[in-house]
Amino acid sequence: MAESNVSPGAAREPRHGVRIASIWFVLSVIADLLIWFVWGPHFPPGNMTSSAASQQLDFKVLAVVAAPVMMLIYVFFLYALVVWRQRDGDEEDGPGELPGAARAQKVWVSVTLMLVLGLFGFGTYQLVVPAGAGAGEGANPVWKPGGGKPLQIQVIGQQWLFTYRYPSYGGFETRQLVLPDNQPVQFDVTSLDVIHSFWAIQLGVKADAVPSVNNVAYTIPRRTGTFTVRCAELCGIWHGAMYNYGRIVPVAAFQSWAQRTEAQSAALTKILPPFSLSYSPNEISDLAKVYTDGGLTGAGGQYYGSSFPAQP
Amino acid sequence: MSIKEEPVLPQQPGGVDPTGPLVQRAWWKRPAIHTALLGAIVGYLIGRLIGDAVTSGVARVANSNENDIALVLGYLFATLGWLGGLGVFNDIVRQALGRPTRGTETYATPGVARYFRYTLDHKVIGVQYLVAMIAYFCTAGLFAMAIRTELLSPTTHVFGPGTYIEIVGEHGTMMMMLMTSVVLGPFGNYLVPLMIGSKRTAFPRLSALSFWLTPAAFIILLSAILWSGFPTGWTGYAPLSNQATQGMDAYLVAFGLMGISMILAGINMLVTIICYRAPGMGWRRLPIFVWSMLATAFLMVLAAPVLVGGMYLTLTDRTIQTAFFVPDLGGSPFLYENLFWFFGHPEVYILALPGFGIVSEIIPVFCRRPLFGYKTAAAGMIGVSLLSFFVWQHHLFDSGIDPNARPLFMLTTELISVPTGFIYLVALGTFWRAKIRLTVPMLFAIGMYFNFLIGGISGVFLSDVAADTTAHGTFFVLAHFHYTIMGGLIFAFMAGIYYWLPKIMGIKLNERLGKIQFWTMFIFFNSTFLPMFAIGAMGQPRRVFEYAHRLQTLNDWVSISAFLLGGSILIFVVNFLWSTVVVREPEVGNPWQSRGLEWQISSPPPAENFARVPLILSAPYEYGVKDASPVADLDPPPDVLAGAVASMPAPRS
């Protein structure tokens, strides 16, 4: 926005644009440095897995881009409120049309468009390369992780708990979620009743559990530790209580855990519905009778059909 | 094109003979809110009776005493009875029978009673909407207070989980469904004819009907509490909605009715803006607020039918056992998600655009400068409304629906920030070397720019699939859309009230209380919702009644701020009632020295708005422009008018 040839008084008009730009530049650089080096490493969801780390990178990059944009607007508004306030007794109107308006608009549109296209390119790369970024990719994922065949784990949502099946270990079913370190994991998420969302917070994995649908998400654990699983889609009155904890353990510990659990739950596995990528709720409610009669319960227990929600 | 005869005639309501005989009946015999209530009760009983008769022993859900068919019929007949009691169908029936209609009776009755009738005057409808919207907003706000009370502690509970979900659903649905009309209803109906130089809106009956559907929707939605609420929140996802008890029917009928109300209000607004502009009111002189109403009305007309469809399909799933959303029987829960968000995302802009319109309308007045980039602002609004139909799947990034299309939806979602950014470009350019007058409306407008920026920027985070994987379904999203809707729309709505109430009622709102309200509302709004970004990022999903212990401090901070925010709304209500009922300090002139056409006539405006159709001479924002002509000639001689129309001057940009 030009400062010249406006009116005879314009010569005394200070160079507002330069002042605003200087304040903005200094504050933006400070903000961006703080975000990248100080605050950014603590951004959610941490770096426990490959997908979590890639999401954290996205948060960092977006914040570094967003901070100067926000600074520009806020610095401008503050400057305007301080410098361009109406003075007491001044009832005059401000200046009418000023030159440079067309150029300012062109610059604005080009800059915002470039920022947006840049973010789009970055976002797409971050979706495709880290194998779907930990998000649910539907039944036939196209973006898969490298590094060997992933360990398949089925996540079954039902009101109001998650159960997990390990098809590579005889399809046993458990309420504990245990993952091996440094090995790609494939979550096959489905539901028996309503829509849930499997959100393993520190893993950076979120996939909706939809009845009759298989929804796949990938991640690669990078270090051992515990994480929280919460349901992230409203699924009825105990939605808030639908959570459990999982852990990432070294590969050897995982294998011994899996083999032990497989042996322990062999009797139960026999009467469970055979492993499948989705289950019919009606079929399961029939099977539930078997469990009660035999004095056995499914790992999660309390299977029921969609028309008979348990009312706690 | 030239006007040969007096242009007043076609502006009378359709089919009415203004000279016809008018028999005044006693007040209690005339259709009004009391007959409407009676009609609603009678209708409800009839509906229940029919429902119980046709479905006895057939459709009752096993092991419960519920009969969804009877309840739905009860609601529908109650709505018909409510409208019939208001006299909505009287003129239609009279016209069908070839008898003279009584439209004028409902068009120009004086006195307070007209606010409780099916009145066709757009100014009465605007005031009805204004008061009703404030009431709805406060009711839904009380539910928010209840939510924050429950979240004071992670483990000690005020409500049971069922009651909590019920409250969350009522708060969300009431806000998202009724606040769609919070600006288009009051300010759109009241001001658009005044701003474009018209004596009326195009379809007063549709407009009045759109208003009178809102109390019906409100009461039906509230009645869900009688049937222990609905567990789905405002989104109403299947199959949870199929599993839910009778409260779900209340949600479905209410949301469907509100969808119809939106369509009617939108059609009226569209046709009014396109066809009822005064001579000289070219597209380049249209006030920016009217542009925002045009864009909003387009969205309402095109998006709301999808909502009505979704609600209808869910209703049939629940009552006559269709299976649109039942996977085992060939349906799909994905279908509902798509239908809902195909409406739901444009709806977000139905809520945002009017806010843009209000602030863009107000800042030139208090900056005493022309609106910067007028064409860009209008193009931005149209651009936002077009793009908003192509982004809905960003609500479903993790759902597994068409996952390979996500880059496309990421692109469209991020692109929408370009036309949205125009709103800021316009503000920056207008503030440049302005003479800013910090009145109460201006404070609220600046507050809107401050808040909406945080809402908009956090939206870019959510459009990024990877970042959204963590943020989706958490308090991060919750903070984001409260920043855009409450921080954007409601702040703009407040700006609009303080700016236009002197016009609407001829009464000035107390400025000191207004400033106190602004500062408390602004501070506690930010103190409520800013920490929610952190709460969400640290792992708290939405709509939970239990959360991690480590988040208690933040949640308590938010809750206390929320109560104080509620207090600031209370200050507004007190100010509103105190100023309009008790003090009534008159404000007849043009207190803001605005160039807006609506300010060129007396306050409150006369029944006919303009004695003659005005001739628009220049754009409304030419503050500080040398030799700017007055905005309109309010009393053009007929021959000048005809000549002006014949050779419509090319308006200055």
C-alpha cells in the first residue's frame, strides 16, 4: 500500500508499512524458533511410533507456517488500534480510496494461494509416505509400510469396550493390547454394534470402527512403553468409560506373551466365531448363549446383538 | 425497461385486495399463539391416537413400551395443529375456495399483539426472530453450563452418564440447528429490504412460516428430555440412532422441521435480494451484508434438503423398519455420515458467512473509510459458499470412506481458507490509516476478527490428514468450532445487536454495560476455549464424562471460565431488558453517521419502510470520498425514477 501522492499532508505520514513489517518480522522469527526448537518436540502425539512422529512433524510445520500469519493480523490490528484511533474532537472521515489497493489484493491472493498449495503438497506427502499417517484407510489400503509383512491385529469395538484378536497366533482374543517393538503393525478395525473410533493416543493411530466394515491402519512402534486407547466417536452413554491401556514390548517378550496367551485361551478360541474381517452381530448374539452355557466368557465377555443394548 | 405505473402496487402481498372489507374479531377469536398452542395439543393427541390405532401390537419395540410411530405422528400432527392454530392455512384455504383472503389483517396490525401472530411484515418477523433466537441461545447455553459443571471433576459425577450425554446432545443440537438462523432470521429479514430499498420481502408467508417453525422445532427438541434424551449428540450417527430410545424421534422431527424452516427462509431471502432491489441498487452497490445473506441463503436452499432427507430416512428406519443404515440388511452407516456432512459442512458456513457480513458492514462505518476490496469481499463470500459443498469428507478422514480421495478433500478444505482470508484482507485494508471509533459494535467486530483467526488457523491443522488423525473427535475440534461459531458468529451477532437495535427499536442499548459485556465476554471466551486446544491435544475425546486425572486442572480452569462467560451473556440479557423495557432511551436519528440506506429513514422504520421507492445514487461505503453523492434519493419524482431505471447508470466500483 503506497504512502506517496495521496494528499499534501502525506509527506509527514510515517512509513506505517515498514514499521508494521519490522515488528511482524521480529516477532515471527522469535515465535517460529520457539515453536520449532522449544515447544515443538512436546507436541502431541509424541514420537513413540512412526505415525505419531509424522503427525508431530505435521503439527510443527503447520504451527511454523501459521504463527507468522497470525502475527501479521494481530500486529496489524494492534498497530491500527494504537496509531489510527480517532483523536478527541476529530469528527473528520478518514482518507477515501487510497492507491495501491489492486496490487495489495493481488499480492494477498497469490501469497495465500501459494501457502495453501504448499501445505497441500506437504500434507499429501505426509499422508502417503508414512503409510496413511496412522489414519483408517478403509478395507483396501493403498499406502502400506515397508519393512516386512506387518503383524495383523484385529480391533473389535463394541459397547463399551475394545477387544483384540491376533490371527497369526491362532486367532486368540484378549482385552490386552500388546505390540512388538520395531515391527510394522496392521490394525484391522471393526465393530459389532455402533460406530466407535479406535484411538491409540500415543501411537498416533485413529480409525473408526464401523459395523460390517474393515478399516485398516498402520504404524511402526519405535520404542517400548505404555499407551492409552480411547473411543473417539460417541457410541452411547458409556462412551466416556470406553478406554484401556496397551503396551509396546521387545519382540522376544511379545512372542512369549502371545504364545502363552494363545495356549491359555485355546478353549475359548475354539468356540469363538472364526476369524473374519467383520462380524454379523446377529450371529454373535447366538454364540453368546454358548459362552454362558459352557461357563465361559469371551475375552471381552458380554456379546450381544445390536437390538439389545445392555443398559448398565 | 421502464416503469409505467406506480411501483407500489406489486409490493403488496400476493393476492390481497387492500380495499376489501376487513372484519375485526375479538382478540381471543383471532389466530395467535394461544390458538396455536391449543392446535398443537389437539394435534398431538390426534397423532398419538392414530399412531396407537394403526400400530397396535405391530411396531412396538420388543420389551419396551415405546411406540415410535405414534410419537412421530404425534409430533407431526402437533406441528400441523400449531401452524393451523396460527392461521397459516387460512388464506390458502380461502384462496382455494375462491373467497377473498385476509392477508392485510395479518400484514399491518398495530400493537404488541402482532408479535404473537402469523404476521407478514418482515420487520415484525425480524423482531420475532431476534427475541426467539436470544431465548434459544440462552437455553442452549444453560446446557453448556451443565456440561461444564459435570466436567469439574474427572471421577465425581453430578449427572449419570445417560443424563450427561442427553445434556451434550441437547446443547449441541439446539445450538447447531437453531443458530443457523441467528443472523439471517432477525437481521436478514429485518434489514435486507431496508438495505436494498424494498418495502417488503418477496414471500412474506414463507418468511413468517419459517419463523413459526422454529418454536415448534425448539419445543420438540426440548421434549426429548421427557423420553430420556438421545445418545447421539448433534450428529445423530446411525446405527446408534437406530438403537436409541424415543428421544431420538424428537431430534429427528425437530431437525427436519428446522431444515424446512431454513429452506423457506433461504428461498425468501434469495428472491428478495435478486428481484426486489430498488432502481440503482446494482450488484456493485449491494451492501456487503446483503451479499453475505445471499450466499447464506444459497447454502440453506441447497444444503438443507439433504438434511431433511437424512432425517426422514432415519425416521423411517426407526418407525416402519426400513434399512437404509442397517448394515446387516443391505444398508450402510456410511450413507448417513455422507448425507449428514454433505449438509453439515455447508451448515458451518451458514453459521460463518453472516458473521463475515456483519463485521464487514460495520467496520467501514467506524473506520470512516470505504470498505477495502468490496468486490473481493463479495467474491470471497460466494467462493466460500461454492467450495463448502466440496469439503464434507474432511469430517470422515478416519472413517474408512473412500480413503484415497482424502488428498482431494484436503486440497478443497485448505483452498477454502483463501476466500475466507479475503475477509481479513478487507479488514486490514479498511483499517489502514482509518480513524477508528471504538464503539461497542466496533469492539465486538474486532473481537470477532481476533477469535475467528484462531478458529480459522486451527481449521487448517484439522484439514491436514496426519494432524487430524490426532485432533479428530477431540476437544481440539471442539475448541476449533467454538472459536469459529461462538467467537465468530456470536460476537458478530452481538455487534449487530448493538449496531442495529437503535434502528430496529428506536432504542439505544446502554453503552457502559455494553463495554463491560464485551470485555468480560472476550476475556472469558478466550480463557474458556483456548485451553481446550491443549486438552484435546493431550488426549481428551469429545462428549466424555470421565477423563484423565492429569487433565483436571485444565478442565477446572475451563469450567470456571465458562461460568464467567455465561455471566457475561447474563450481562447482555440484563442490558437488553433494562434498555428496551425499563429505560427506553430513544435513539431516533443516525447515531453512527452511517451511509447505509437503512439509516436514511426514521427509526424505527415506518410500516411501509419507504414512502416512495428510493433511487440509489451511490455505493454505501464512500466515507471520506470527496464529492460522494448521498446514498439515495428517498423521494424521487416519478419521471426521474422512470428515466433512471431506463438508463441505469453504471455504478462506480
